[in-house]
Amino acid sequence: MRIGSRRPRRGVTGTTRWVGRGAVMVGMCCITLGVIAPPAGANYGRITAEARCDRTVAWTASASTEGSADERTNTEVTVDYRAADSDDPWTSAGAAGSFVPSNNFIFAGSFPLPAGVERVEVRVSPEQRWGSDRDGADPGTPRFTSAAVPAECAEQPLVVTISADCDAGGATVVSQNLGASAASVSVSVDQILVREVPLAPGATASVIVPVLEGTRVVVRATAESFMVAERTMSADCAIPGPAATITERCGARQAVVQARSDADEPAPVEITVADAVVHRVEVDPDEVVQRTIELPPTGPVEMVVTVGGTTVARGLVGGCTGPITGAVSCGTAGRPVCELAVAPPAAVEAPPPPPPPLVIDLEQGTLPVTGPWQRALALLAGGALLVGGGGALVLEQRRRPRPSLLASLVSPYRQRWWKDLSDS
């Protein structure tokens, strides 16, 4: 036996080995995350795009989620496109936007595909330094995506175009059925169903969707689960004065009201349904008020929206029929005033008048006045009825046999005797 030597213990060696392996694996994960993950504060833009059968590309730009709200803010962001796999110059996909807390660091738009182009590349480029004061990280490099017209569009018989129409007060949706069988198009605004448009073979239908001045909405046209067309619409028609829109919500008996005022101070907004005020609120300058109003159970009803005492929208809603899905702003920018913009509501037949009231003179007797002959006749008839009824009762009692006193006394004993005799 050698003095000074120590044999290693197996349990301690095995534990040390597994601890070392675990430390190596954790270290590799940390190094990988450090290489892949962007540094703190190095935000970037993200872009998604999708092409529709109407050859319109809808895109959405958003800021990355890393960092604080100020670090995610970029006050100037551009989106461009060009034909895929080409060296063509980039074309703007819409007006420059921004990533700010008020829009939840996201904005969207759309553009039509150039003639002969089926696939495009789309890029998002932050143009300023990050931060609300433009004193943060560098803008960074652009991010890219691509979009192509789906192959199934070749077999889709429906063609839908969505375009802005300032004269109509919103977006015009034109649907056409090129197939040999009937079809239907569902039109929605910000995921709110506003119309079901039936189309016979070869038929064309047009629907106007109200869009409030200075706002953005997403208008979609679908056939069952297939997205036929989609566009992000912005009403920039430079219409002065207050404005409001009423949009039907089909299938839910509701209407969505949007209103704004151009006054320098808060203005009251009042919503009336069938001559009854259902909502009243004040709107600040440059603020948009949106309210969802419940409608009566059946039939179309008239809705009126006033801003600062001025009627800015009036129309019949709740029927989910007709070329306008609600009511648009009226009385401004050369449009007809509200009283002439829509047909008056149908006349309702007046109810029958109530019966005349019953008047009782308390100074006179309430019983009818009778003469001596009427009194004598009533007394004779009453007396005859009393005498006749009494006589009939007496005769009925006499016809009944009178019970025997002796039989009544013996009856208990007779019943007991018959019972004893039967038992024996």
C-alpha cells in the first residue's frame, strides 16, 4: 500500500462529468443567442405582403418588438416594390408612414400590380434614426418579402375591384361574375360584414362603402373562404367641415358610426335612431369618435348624426339592401344636404282614434230612470219568479220519503247482526 495516494471516488467523478457537459451545452446556447439575436435597441422594420385575384397587393409594415416604446419609434418609414428577379428601379408602394405608439407601431397599404407582372418584391426601409427625437440607433438595413398572384385565381370566376370615390363618400366595390353559375360576394369593412352581393352569371354589381375623411379602413371581398380582393382605403378628399359615416353591420342588427369635427374646441356629437337620441358625447378637435349602435329588431330605421348641432349624416339603415352600406357625410363639398340625400321613411298608417271618454254626472242618479208601469212590471216578474221557485222546492221535499224513527234506531244493530251471521 502506497502512502500518500488517494483513490478517486466514482460517485464524485460521475457527477462532475455531467455538470461539465451541462455547462458546455448552456454555454453553446448562450453563444448562439448572442450571435443570432440583434443587439439591444437595434430595431428594424418588418414587412408582409399578399397578392389578390384582382391583381392588388396588400402589405403591412410593422416595427420589431425588441426594446422600449421609444426605441421602437421611427417617424419616417417607406415601402417600395419592383418586379421579382429584376433590376428594375423601386417604385413607392404608398405614402411614407411611421412606427409610433398611436398606430401600435404598424401601418398598411396596397398597390396594383404592373401589367404583365405576376410576382413582386416588397421592401420596408426606416429612413430616420430610431427614437421619437431621432436620436436612437441607426435606421438599419431594409427588410424584404415577396408576393405573387395565387394560381387558383385562374379558376376563380369572380372579379372584384375596390377603388376610392370621393364623390360617393367612400370606396366603390364593383363585383362581376364571369362564370356560368350563380355566385355571391361578401363585402366587409375592418372585418365587419356589410353586404352579401348575389351575382347571376355575367352580372355586375356595385356597392359603396362609407369611409370617413381622414381615416383608414380595410375593405375585403370574399367568396366563401376565398379572398377575392382586399384594399386598405384612405379617404383623403379634402372635405371641409364636420363629417360622419354610418355603416351597417349585417346579421347583427347594428350600425357603426364614425364622426369628427373640425372645430377649434370640443363639439357635441349626437346619434338619433328613429327620432330617439341613443348616444351623446363630446369630440375633441382632430379626434374621431366611433360607436356601435344597436338597432330595433326588424326593418330599416332612420339614423341621424349631428356634430355641433349640424346634421352631417342621415339615412335608412338596418335593411342591408341597396347600393350604399349605410349613410355617408352629406351637405359638404357640393353634396346634397341630408334632407335630400335619402328618400323619406315610408308612411306608417295612423292608429284608430281612442273611444270617447265616459262622463258621469255626479249630481244625477247613476241608475236609469223608470216610470210607474215599468216599476210594476218589474215587481210582478220578480214576484212570480220567487213564488214559482219556492213552490218547486217545497214539492221536491214532499216527494222524498220520510225516514222512520224506529228504522234509524235499529239500523246499527241490524248491520252488526247481519255481519255476525255471515261470519258464522
